[in-house]
Amino acid sequence: MSSKTKTLEVTTLVSILLLAACSGPAGDGRSPATNEAVERESEMSRDPHSYARPDEVAVSHLDLDLTVDFERHVLRGRASLALDNKRGATELHLDTRQLDVERVTLDDAAAAVDFVLGEEDPILGRELVVPIDAATRVVHVDYATRPEAAALQWLAPAQTAGRHPFLFTQSQAILARTWVPCQDTPAVRMTYDATVRVPPALMAVMSAENPTARNDDGVYRFRMPQPIPSYLLALAVGDLAFAELGPRTGVYAEPPLIERAAYEFAETEDMMTAVEKLYGPYRWGRYDLLVLPPSFPFGGMENPRLTFATPTIIAGDRSLTALVAHELAHSWSGNLVTNATWNDFWLNEGFTVYLEQRIMEAVKGRDYAEMLASLSLQDLEQAIDELEPRDTHLYLDLAGRDPDEGMTDVPYNKGYFFLRMIEETVGRERFDPFLRGWFEKNAFHSRTTADFVAYLRRELVAGDAGLEKELMIDAWVYGPGLPPNVPRVHSARFDRVDGELARFRDGAPAAELATEGWTTHEWLRFLRGLPDELPAPRMAELDEAFGFTASGNSEILHAWLHHVIRNRYEPAYPTLEHFLKTVGRRKFLKPLYERLAETEEGKAWAREIYAQARPGYHAVSSSTIDEILDWQG
Ligand SMILES: [Zn+2]
């Protein structure tokens, strides 16, 4: 089936659900049976980014057996998929991309079956159709990945902190299919077991129960007893050390980094306690972090039991650990209750930013959390300015596009402010149990935006016409930009920063500004508030007073580098070049390359740097930068 037809089906189904959900207080008048039917139907709504047909037959368990070949940059082995055949389906439709499928067998049969690989779609990859019958329990797929598989990043020893090669995966949004043939949609959940064979000097870890030490034969066995969607499948292989943080928490990193990592993330157990108090027990056993080499394209990835994190948050002073709060919060929003399609991405990210804020408030206090909220609002307003209006709705329309395009500030920060607005309107005494109930009632299920809106109207609005009007739910979820009831953020600490900024603009020397005790966030406020145009002596003065070019804090350095580019501040050019060549985090790279590409001269230099840096970036980052620099592989 072509993706276009599927898109139509999904759109129709969604409109039906929307109609059902938007019929106002009707929600609570519905019989439980009808509600269940709507919920069931919504869970089966087809995902425009997958060939799978889980409403017919769903994969309930995955058994992986993989050998990691660092010389050829290939994973080779077998994926055995256990089926829940709901309607006696005679075909299993799987997602694959950049995979070499060698052989497919059913159950214990030795004979191979004739499978069909569909045409290549540049975004979705190739559909794999396997003939089955109603009695088929397990489909075994023997396959190998390609060196260019988009989820996999193979790092040479020079790209790591140590002397060994490294491999890590990034499956979100639809890249799991580039290393495992699967139903690559967040609407399907499966448990998994895996056997992974690696060179004996290295250790393997997954989003599963993990070893804490290397073994001698290089064979690692994993078990993931909780059902997860495919985008949370994760594997990393490298020279890894482990350090305990608390009774349930720990950190993995390359040996040269492990001590700094353990210091930086020491507050993880406290965060866990804070979030459990609000949203109920942590359901995944252990929570560990894995610090990856700097080419990791994201800040963090919430792979269950083992968050993958960028080393750029190791600042030495625990000032960037809100990211840990964020990834930890995903253990509830995202991993426990999952967006059913990537159009519902805000259900993962908006909820997570909201939880992150609550954790940070509990651990560091309200005035600290308000600085974070204020920076988020600034990011969001800028994103809304730059995006097409349709892409500023909470409920996105990503059919026919790479779901990565939906990863903007909108699902994260507009989602956060929507939930905060509801919280402030009804009060925490009502909002907290409401949110906790959402996680408890929907644990280990995938949900759509319409499901949440229906739950909100049923449980919180409950027919109160005044409240319905006040919340402006439809404007937030199905409309552009920011509705007028957006919460007010007030940070007294930022007011003081703004005062110093005004003095600087009026000519006060940088060295005379009152900056004592400023945290990273105050520095970010300051850097973002500086005038766009700064003459070279003023740039030099700032640099001398505050040491921005030499900053070991990636966020501060990144904010400073914008001024460096804009004002052609040459003393910092070597630092800029080094940053672009060593850091692979897309959040930093994208705006810097965009800034460079604003001038002819800047773009030419950016292309020179990129030619050297590109092989060290993950495909998630390089596909974004390719576009900015008109790069043809
Ligand atoms: Zn997130």
C-alpha cells in the first residue's frame, strides 16, 4: 500500500475521532463500552510513517541475535518476531530501510518462505511482506545492516575519549527499521530479548537489563520484560566503565570520563524521588545513564533503563542536569504512555518538559525553575516566528514528511505551556491527580492527541462550560501560535540580569557588571540579550571579563559563538571551528551553520569545516546540515 493511501485513511480516522472528542461534554455521557470502542479504535489508527498493520497482526515479542562487525560496520544476525494474529491475517507487513534481508522462515520450519520487499520510499524505506497463516507463531528474519544504516553510528577510536571504536544507535523517530526489521510505529509495543556478540575488548549495553562489567567472551544477553515501542530499541558498544550513583541509579561512560560523569549526575536519585512523589512509582527497575562520545546528535535519548546522553552536558558544576530530569521524566511520558503516531509527538515531549520543570522546581526551587521556563518561552516564540503556521499546532500533520521535521520547540515548549496553563487555571490540587491518573490509566499503551483531549474533557472539564471556555483547548491543540491565555513567566533573577544588560548597553564596562553567583541560565539570558551588533573592542572586553571563548560550558559557548559569527570576532574562530568539528549535537550545530550561511563568506567557510566534520556526525545531524549548506553527499 502506498503511503499516500494510508495517509488518507489516517486522516479520515482522525477526523472521526476529532468529531467524537470535540462534541464537548458528550464524553462523559457516553457509555463505558462506547468509550472503550473509541479508545480501541484510536489505538489501531494507522501510522502514516509505517507499513505495519498492527490492527491485523501485531508483533508482541522480539528475539534478537546479532554479531557486531566493527571492520565492516555491519550488524548481522536474526530477528525472531512473535506474533499476535488478531484477525487471522495471511501477511505480516514490516518496516525495513537499508537492510539486506537474506532469508525468512516460520516457526520451526527449515524451509524459507518467499517474502516480498516493496519499492524504496526515501523516508519510509521498504515494506517487507511475509506470507503467514493464522497459526504462525514466530517469523524469523535473517539479515544484515548496511554501513550507511541511518540509526547506527560507527566511531573510530580517534572520535572517542579512549583507544577503542564505538557504536551507538539512535532509533527515534523511524530509524529502528534501519537496524531491525520490525513494526516501526510507536503504536505497537513488544518485549524483547537479545544476544549481542562483540569484540572481547568491548562491552555491549541496551535499553534493557544491563551488565555492569565487561566479560571475556564478548557475548552479552539482554532482557527487556516491559513492552516498548520500536523507537526505544537501543544498543551501544564500546569500552565502558560503570559507576553507581544511588540504589537504583548509575552511569556508564568511557573510562577517561567516568569520574566526571559520576560527579555531574550525582543528583539523579534525588530527581527520581521527586518525580515518584508526583507521578507514581518508577516501573522500569533500574535507571542508568550512558554518556556517549560527542558525536551523539541529541542532548539525550530516553532509551528505557538506559538514557543515552551527550557529553556536552558535563559542565563540571551540575548546571546542565535539567537534561537528566527531562530524560528521567520520559520514563512516565513517552516510555510508559506513548504517542500513537509522530503527529502526537507533543504527548511525549510537552508532558516531559512539564514534568522536567516540576522535578527541577522540587530539586532546585521555584526561582531556578522559572529561569528554565523563561528560556523555553523565548525559544518557543522564536520558533513560532520562523515556522509555517501549520507546524505550530500541537497536533502536527507530518504525513509524507520525515517525522524529524516535527522535532521543533512547538511539541516541547508549546506542549509545556499548554499543560502549565491548565495547571494554573485549575490549581495543582486538581491538576496533579489528573495527570497522575493519565499515566496510571494508560500505562504501557500508546495514545493519540484525541485520546488526551477526551480524557481532559471527561476528567477535568466535566461539563463546566466556564472552564471549557477559559482553557481554550482547541486553540492550543488544533490552532497556530500561542493563544492569549499563555501563562506569564516571571523570573526575578532574570530581572537582575536584564538590569546589568541595560547598564552594558549604556556603556558600562563589562568588568564592572554585577555578575557574581550567576548560573548557566543567567549567563544564557545575558548572552541572548546582548545587542546583535557589537564592535570588536566590546566583544574583546566581554571575552576578557567573562572568558566566554574559553568556556567549558557547551550552552554558554554556543550562545557566545552566535555573536562571534555575527560580529566576525576572529580571536574565537579557532574555537568555533573546533566546536563544529567535535560536537555532533544537532541543537548546537543547526543554528550555528544557519548563522554562518547568512553571508557568502560565512557559508564558504562553513562548507570547508563541514567537509571535514561531516564524517563524524550522525545521520540525524548531517541530513539537517546538508540542507542548510546545499550539500550533495
Ligand atoms: Zn524528550
